[in-house]
Amino acid sequence: MLFLSHQVELNQLEIDIYHYITQNIDKVIYMRIRDLASATHVSTTTILRFCKKFGCQGFADFKLKLQMYVAEQQERSEAIQLADELPYIEFLKRTNSLDFQQPIEEAANILADSDLILCIGIGTSGVMASYASMLFSSLFNLALPITDPMNLPIENISAQLNKKVCLLIISVSGENRDIIEYINQLSLTNTTIVSITNSGNSTISKLSTVNIPYYTNTEMYKNTNITSQLPVTYIIEMIGRYANHLITRDSQ
């Protein structure tokens, strides 16, 4: 409710004042108390009572908080930068290096040798986990997405299947608490973990059998991580194609 995080109980006159302020907020921050009272057809005493309901000492204090609120909203509404192709080009150049290709080949060997792949991710990474599960199931092995890991425990997988299960974990930061807790609570001691993260020094990467870091710029918009998933998509597709090649070669 304006700059408050909770609702305030208002009478009808105060509701009219509130509506006027929200519809004319850019004007109100420069008004005098008499101007606002005149515009809303109430007394200055009613305006003061309204301000106190919003936790303000008076109208000047209310305007100050309102100005800060307007500035915060304007900052949040700033347009994000257009995509810069240079980081993508640099990433694609790195894909030709041995340091980049080796963990992809290791991951593909592990996944191709698994009977079941569980692709785990949350949020945008959950979308990528779903894509990975669809692609892998089409190309070489059964893969299932898990986008809400805390509500899908897998401790009860049989000991026989346990040895042939692989977790593919996708996380930009590599520090998602729910996924880390999920890994730590696993009783599947023989389960291998392949992870795709933005950093090779993250907690998830260190808990993994094989980690594939892609090192791209982290980008936030408001409170949302909007880091590009182009490198993740590339890595998933490279793993899928290489694993398919391994299985096709071995079957000949």
C-alpha cells in the first residue's frame, strides 16, 4: 500500500484521498498540505490523520516517504540492457578448448551408462532441466525432470537402481540451498552427480562427480536472476549429442 508493506484500514474519505494520491502521485510530492486538502475536498486535519495512518509524523514526512517510494519504483522500472553478443561469442570460442570439452565428454559417458537420469533445477534452471530431460529421453536414455526437489524425495529408490541413477543438476549460482540440502540428504551413496553451473567454485560444483562451468556474466532484473541460458542450452545439447554418439558407436 504505497510505501507500506501492509494494508491500512481507511474510512471512505481516506479512501478517496488514497485514490487521488495514487492517480496523481507525481503532483502530490510537490503539493502543500492545503493544496492536497483542496484537491480532495477535505480538511487539513483529515490529511494529517491520513498521514499518521501511514506511520508518518505529518504531511512533510509523508511526502518524503512518497518521494523515496516513487524513486524506488522508477529505478525498478528501468529497462534492461539489450543483449550483448560479445559474451556469447567469447563463450563459443571457449567451447573449442580441451578444458571445456573434457568435462562434457565425462558427463556424456556417465549419463550414457545410466539407467535413469534425474534432471534437477529450480526456476529458470527448472525449465532447462525439463528441456534436458526431454532431449536426453529422445536421444539416448530415460530422463525425468525434478523442478521441486524438496517435495520429491528419492531416498526410496531401490539399491539395485541406485547404482545406475545419475543426477543432472542445473544451477546458475551453484548455491541454491534447497538443492544443496537435497544433495546432502541423499542416501544414494552410489549415485553420480553431474552439474552445470556458472562457476566451478560453487558449493554444488564441489559436491558433483563432474561439473561443467560456463562462466558468463550474471544479470539481475529487480529480484530475478535473468542470466542468459544460452550457454546451458549449448552444454545440454552437446552432452546429448555426444552421449547419443557413444551409444550408437558401441551398438555397431
